Amino acid sequence: KIAKATPLENLCLETDAPWNGVQKPLESVTKQDVVFRENRETNTATLRNDPATIRLVAEKIAEIKGLPFEAVWKTCGKNARKFFSLPVL
């Protein structure tokens, strides 16, 4: 609800603690994924959360808001650069 209601210009992306990772179906886990734990009952894997999963956060925000991924990625990147006073590369 919060992601949907908050204007994109006010969002920054982040990942959370390592144990609070993204869940994926076991059959979609790749060699690049770092699996924190598997649940055979639900056929899911919880990935170790790290900065690389930030793309998944952007994809979910785009889905929730009905926006293209690139719009979320670019706008949230701009927001982070402004918030943290980072240079534009």
C-alpha cells in the first residue's frame, strides 16, 4: 500500500538484512543466486539479501505502480544521488 501510494519522486530503493531475502520458486533459482534457505514444502528458496537484489526491489515497485522498470530504476537512482549527495556518473 505504501509503495503504491508514495510518489516515485519520493522513493529510494534498498535491500534489507541478509536473512530477510527475496523468495523465488526453487525451479527459477540460478547459479548466481545465493540461497539462504530452501523450503521444500512450499517449493521456494529464500535468497540471501545483498545489494545485488536491489533490481528485484525495483521490479516489484514497477509492478505495483504499473510503471516501466526503467522509469523506476532511473528515478530512484536520481533520488538516491540527491539524498546522499552523490555525483552523477
